[in-house]
Amino acid sequence: MAQNETTQHFCQRIEVKQTAGRQQLGEFAPEFAHLNDDVLFGEVWSRNDLLSLRDRSLVTITSLISQGITDNSLTYHLQTARQNGITRTEISEIITHIAFYAGWPKAWGAFNLAKNVWADDVEGEGAKEEFQRSIIFPIGQPNDAFAKYFIGQSYLAPISTEQIPFFNVTFEPRCRNNWHIHHASNGGGQMLVGVGGRGWYQEEGKEAQEILPGTVIHIPANVKHWHGAQADSWLSHLAFEIPGENTSNEWCEPVTDDEYDKL
């Protein structure tokens, strides 16, 4: 994401949906089910403008492990943490860190669940290093400043900060940014150039377009769109912000799994 994207607006608030309370306790404890589904998840977890879903996952799994809770609730929140962008390498380091403060046996119990949740994740640092060797631009650092606008892990590397600033943006498999709009009253927009791997670019109301090394995507101003990696591939692309008048960026709703999996 380039410099203009520090202007953070939302088309709509991201709502976290939960139905487990009503499904499991709806008849036996309807008020508890309501508090679980509507208050805890529907209100607290949905305050993503104050704390990102990734951060809330980190806080939650730390709290559960510290209490020695290694049942289905921890499994659920580990799965959610993965969906919210916490990688296999990160969860390993997180649990190791927790072990020194919460206790070694609790960490062992958490690791037994975590390794199953990330069992099919063959990415890790080895895959990142392998992908880095396949491209000429650096992958850069985790894109933490914009993590709440992404599903999955992305990375950002500034390539040039003079004349026309541009960045190399890298997405792990299945990672994609939210729908967003580059606003401008004149000029503006964005250009993407594929660097490595395979990905998708899609404008609202149109079919998705594949991004391959050398693919050039011209994104007009005021057009709602998203881009990200394919399910089985990393993606790197250069991102150029096109100069314009009265430019700003508006972040919108996430690209759902249903939308993404149709590709």
C-alpha cells in the first residue's frame, strides 16, 4: 500500500458473526447464548476500529493459554487467529513466549492444538525465503500498519520514495486486501505490476483478472476493487500511486471466503 493509503475510511464496519451460543445453548441458557453471540462477538469483537481482529485473536489466545484452557474454545480461537492472519511461525513464537510467563505445561497443551490447526500450512519462513529468491525486489517487513485491512499476512517494502514513490507488496497464499477505492477529483488511481507468484485483481461488478509476473493492472480513480494472492501461491506486485487532485483512500468490507473461493 502506498503513502496515500494512510487516509483510513470505511464503507462499512466489519461485523463478526457468531452463532455457537444459540446452536449449543439456545434452549438451555438463552441469555448466555445472547451475551456470547450478540454482545461478545457482535459488539466487542466487532469494534475493529479500536483493535484489529488479529490483535483481538492474540489477546484471546494468550488469555486462554494463561488460564490453562486447552479445550475446544482454544481450538476455535486458534483457528480464528489463523484466519485473522497469524502465521504458523508467529503462533509458535507466541506460545513459546507465553510459556515463560504462564507455565511450560500450558504451552505444551497449546502446542498440541496449534500444530493441528496449522497442520496443512507448509508456508513458514522456509517458503518465504524460497519465494524471496524467486523475485528481484525485497519482500520487506510485515505490513502491520494495514493488517486490519487484509485477510492473511502481507508484507511491504518501499522501493523508491522519490519522484514517483512505489512499493513492493507481497501476499502469502490466500491473503488479500479488503475492497477499497482510490478517490480523486482529477487524475489519481493506482497501477500494479506483477513481480512474482500468482494473484487476483477484481473490480466491483466484473470478473477477476489473474496477476502474473509482468502483468500490468491500471486501476482508475473512484473504482472499488481488491487484489491478493491465489490460494496456492504467494504474490508480489509493485504498487504505484498515480498523482491526482484531492486524493484519498477508502477501505471497505473484506473479500469473504465465499467470494474468494469462487475463483
